[in-house]
Amino acid sequence: MGVTSLDVDLRPAAVRVGSWLGWASIVAVLAGLAFDIGARHRWLLLALTLLAAVANAAGAFVPWQNWLAARRGRLLLDLWCGGLIGFVAVLVVAGGPTFTLLVFLTIPFIAVVQIGWRRGFWLAMSVGVCAVTTSLLPMSAGATAVRLALVGAVAGVALLLTRTLRRAVARVEFERALAKEANHRIKNDLQTVADLLLLGRPVGGDGAAFDDTAARIRSIATVHQLLTETGDEVDGGALLRSIAERAPVQVEVEAEPASFDAVTAQKVGIVANELVTNAFQHGAPPIVVHLTRGSQTRLRVDDSGCGVEHTSGFGLELVRSMVEQGLHGRFELSEIAGGGTRADVVFPAGSP
């Protein structure tokens, strides 16, 4: 059986949990030896536990995320499982039946980190070693049968939980894939609509309305493209740079790290597109777009035109409505000292 994406996601996390379980087991053994739980070979058990601590510490430096998919990672994991089983077996034989409780930690760990035939092999090894070691201990047949039954039950529950978890993760990944495909198709459909609008613009007439509408549709398509690439959040800087690249003049973007959910990103994209369009249609280069994020989010577009002359029109009315009603913020146009126009949009950082 090959390594699936689910295994790549789950197994490194399980290995990290196993490392913490290893430290918990080591502390438990040392505590037991300190309080004298009847161990017959205390110095042997202490030396073995310290050796296990060194091995567990070394495992923390292994890049499991990259190695588990490779042969060396699988072999190292086999070595870890074998050493873990051997450690518990020696503890039980040398220290007494109390240490058999550690078996209930090793079996769930092996069930999660191993896959395919390796999982079955190491679980069988765990149960077999447990059966052999308990048979060597001075316990009644009933006590031995109870311990073996409990070990088998733990193995079964661990496998069931692992399978359930993998199915749950698979379902989530499937839903994400569907959402990604839906966003991709929506983006393509919006691009097609924009292209059709441009193809249908009047020949020899004023096609500005068609151009503006196509640009608005493309800004929405940009958001869907970014959602397809990044998931549920859209990077504000990437959104603004994508809009700026479609302008017929050079537009500089200065953006602090900021991300928006899909709904907010749609509104910010439409607002940014209208302000950039207004800047190059009625202003003059250089045009600079600023995005800052603090307790409030601020989007600012500066141009070097002749000041505030065009304060009305469908585009700016759309911006005002989108900002005030959609983002619950405020929108202002002002003159820049020395010439030029500044469009300021401020809205709460957590706007819907």
C-alpha cells in the first residue's frame, strides 16, 4: 500500500504525540523505580530507561514530515517500533507485571504511525511479545487471559479509531477539493462573461461602460482565482497586485500582511478596482495603492492628477455603497498637498 496524502498529514503528528507518550512512559518508569514497585533488577532497568530517553530525544531531531514518505523514514520508524516493543518486554520480564501497562500506550501509537502490512506486522509483534512475556511471569492463567484480552481490545479500538479518523479527514479533503473546483469553474465563467462583454462593446462608439463592467467582473474572478490557490483566506497584497496588473498604467502596491475571508475579499476587490480605475481615468501616474492592517483596515489610493474633480459617477457611488453598507466603514476623497487625489477607505479589521 502506498503512502496517501492523509498519511502524510496524520503520521508526523502521531509521531510527535508518540514522542510525548515516550517521555510520559520514561517518567512513569523512573517514578516506579524511585518508589520501589518491586522491580528485581533496578540498575538494569534504570540504565535501559536512560537509554530509551536518549533515543527518544534523538527522535525529536528527525524530519519526520519529509522522511516518512521515503524508505529511510519507514525503516527508522520500524526501528522505533521494534525498540519500543523490546523496551516494554525487558521492563516486564526484569521488573514485573506492573510494567505491562505500558503495552496500552505502545499499541495505539503503532496503529496510527504504521500503515499497510507494517501496521499488521508490528501489532502482531506487540500482541505476541505480550503473550510470551506474560507467560513467563508468575501469574495465574486467568490473570494472563485477562491481560491478553485487554491488549487485543486495545488493538481493535486503536484500529477502529484510526480508520474512523482517516475517513473523517478524507471527507474533509473531498469537500475542500469540491470547493476548490467550484471556485475554479466560477472564476473561468466570470472571465468568459468579461470577455464576451468586451467582444460586444460598440464599434466606433463609447465602450467605456463595457470596459468598466468587464473590469468589475474580472476583479470578482480574481478573488475566486486566489481562493482556488490559497483556500478559505485571500491575501490582501496578492489581490491588490492582481488588480493593479490589469491597469493600462503602472500602479504601485504597498501592502502590509493582511488576509480576508471570501466575502470581505470580494468587496475589497470591487472597491480597489473602482478606485484604481478612477485614478487612471481621471488622475495621472504615479498611482500608489496602500493597504495597512491594525485595529482597522485602511485601503488608500493616491494619484498625481489635478485634485478632486470627479466626485460623482456610478463607480464612486458603488464604492461608497460597498464601503458603508458592505464593509461598515467610511469612504473619503481628498486633495493631496502639492496636487493629486487621495481615496481613503477605512473599515473594521473583522468586517464581514
